[in-house]
Amino acid sequence: MSKVDTLKRRIETLEKKHKELDVTIQSCYTNVNIDEEVRKMKTLKLWYKDEMHLLNQQLIQMVLK
């Protein structure tokens, strides 16, 4: 498997996890007692998004070479 394929698979995995967290966070808004857990999930969701962005940038650079 090439580096490009590996990056694409990693991005797909992160996108899936990001979407799953979004659904979980939305469902948590119905329960007021889990504020700390929601904060942690939001932080993780942001990390996934940042990681996807970095990997996409790497992918673009690899394709342009």
C-alpha cells in the first residue's frame, strides 16, 4: 500500500470517528449531568478535525510532487 493510500485510509477513519462523536455529543445535550464528558468529546472531535486537516495537507503535497 502506498503512502497516499495510507493517508487516505487514515483520513477516512478520522472522518468516521469525527462524525460519530458529533452524533454522540448531540445526544448528550439531552442529559445535563455529563458536561465534563461532552467537553472531552468536543476536544477529541477538534483533534480529529485538526489531524484530518494536517493529513490532507500532506496528501496534497504528495500528489503535487
